[in-house]
Amino acid sequence: MLTVWLEPLAGLIEAGGPVLVAIAAAAMLLFSLGLERWWFFRFHYHPARRALVARWIARSERTSWSALTLREVWASELIADLRRPLPWLKLLVVICPLLGLLGTVTGMISVFDSLSVSEVNQARAMADGVARATLPTLSGMAVSVVGLLFITRLEHIIRRERQRLNDRLARAAEERHA
């Protein structure tokens, strides 16, 4: 049963070469970081935001410069936790097309090497080799585009949550004074 699932994967690796395995590993890491961010946002960030707002409401003094600075530090720490994997995600998005290019170059080297050995049916061998060499580039670009979409969405969520958090903290201070 397992071999039925692994045969297409083995064919894909054979067609794309060993660099395709590195692109697949980068894609798995990228998507696992995305899943971790979703988990963090759903099950850690929301309770932490509620706790921060409750801690701010529980303060007796919220209007001095030091209290407002403390509020900003608390909010910045929470948003920094939300922002933590962004540099790694951006690195993976940049690495994937470069790995694809590496796969293309190594694939073309092997194509030219095989063409120098055989003289029979060179046009067909060249077309097959070019198709095989471009598979890593396609894979690297596809993973990179999906990762870029995810990064853009995560940055949008971070901006929105920062604004919501600041608005909620300011509203909590006004409600207490009213």
C-alpha cells in the first residue's frame, strides 16, 4: 500500500533530480511554519491578548507617560511574538527559486553530458533533458509564490491585530475613566 503512494513521488524525484528534494523540504518547512502560525494565532495569541487587556484594565494608573510606555511595551512584545517567524518565512521564499535555478543548471549540465556521450537522436534527448531541467525551476517558483502570498497575509494580520490591540487598550482606559 505504501509503495503505491511512493511510486509517483519517486518518479517526480527522478524527473527533477536531487534538488527537487531540497525544494520539497523547504516547502514542508514553509508550510509547517504556516500551520504553526495558524495554531499560535488561534490558541495562544487570542488568550494572551485578552490577558494583556485584563492586566491593563486592572492597573489603577493608566494616564502617565510611564503607564503609556508600559502599555506600548506590552503590546509590542505580544505583536513581536506574532511576527517571530517572518524572517524565516522570507528566507525560505527567497531560497526556493534559487534552489530551482540550481536544479535547472545541474539538470542542463547532465543533459549536455549525456549528449556528448551519445550521438543518436540528439534532438529528442535534448528536449527531454530541458523538460527535466526546468521542473525544479517551476517547483521552486511555485513554492515561492505560495510562500509570498502567505507572508503578505501574515503581515496584513499583524498590522490589523496591532491596530485592534491598541484600540482595545485605549478603549479600556476610556471606559474605566467614564
